[in-house]
Amino acid sequence: MGIRKTTEQVINVASVPHRSPFRYPGGKTWLVPYVRKWLKSLPFLPHEFGEPYAGGAIVGLSVLFEDLAHKLKIVEIDEDVASVWTTILSNQGGRLASKIASFELTSDTVKWWLAQRPRTLFDRAFQTILKNRVQRGGIMAPGAGLVKRGENGPGLVIGGPLPCAAVRLS
């Protein structure tokens, strides 16, 4: 069974659990219900599901969390994004989660971190998550502006924790 374009139902992306540590403009969240339906229609459980151009890997993470495949392979060409996945999936994942949870979010700390040239893969991963969380719309491209008053909500709470979705990989 293939996936075909239909006009039956508009996908409310807010109804898809957010399992990625990233926020992305133009992400693939809309694709999750279609992939879910397709995989459930198969007469077998796939051994491996691959997500090329993974980015936030929302499709693959949904497949894995919902037990729709045994394994997940994510492929990402962007070195900054890949550094986050490499760190999360290494023995440094817990350390990255702790760094995110304990980060003191102030204008000065954000500007300092964003001005640094990361010396380690871990620093690069943290800086990438920080960019994704504090730059407007989650855009990580050079020149992207910082969130000032929030996007669809209260925005950043200066002095509060870094806003980030929790990711638990088993």
C-alpha cells in the first residue's frame, strides 16, 4: 500500500506528540499520521525505519515510540544537527540533558554561547539546541534573530530554564 495524496482530512500537527528536542519551521510533523497508517497496514513489523534528512526526526521518533519498527536509522547532513543526535545517542546524552535543564537563560549567557566557536562535539550540540530554542522560529541559520516577546505564548522566561522538549530514548 502506498501513500497517496488525499483531501479527506487536514492534519492537525498539534495532535501529534512532540518527541523531538528540536523545533522546526516546515517540519515533517504532518507526515506522522500518514506513515503511521502505512506502517500499521503492513503484514509485518519492519526491522528498520530510516529517516533521511532527519532534522528533528519527528517521523522516525514517532515510529520508534509507537513500536512500528524495531530500529530507527536517522540520516542528517547538517553537521550541527548531527552533533545533537550523535551526543544524545552517545554516553553524553544525559550530560546534554543536564546542561539544558540547568542552563541559566539570560541575554548575556545566550549571547556568549552563540558567539563561541564550539571546541567539542558536546559544545556544538548544546549550542545547536540553544540556537534552535532561542532564535526566532527555531531557525538556526546565520543571522536569525533572537526571540524577543515569544511566539504564540509567553516566550522565553529570562532567568528561567531553557525551554526544550524532553527526549527519552530506550
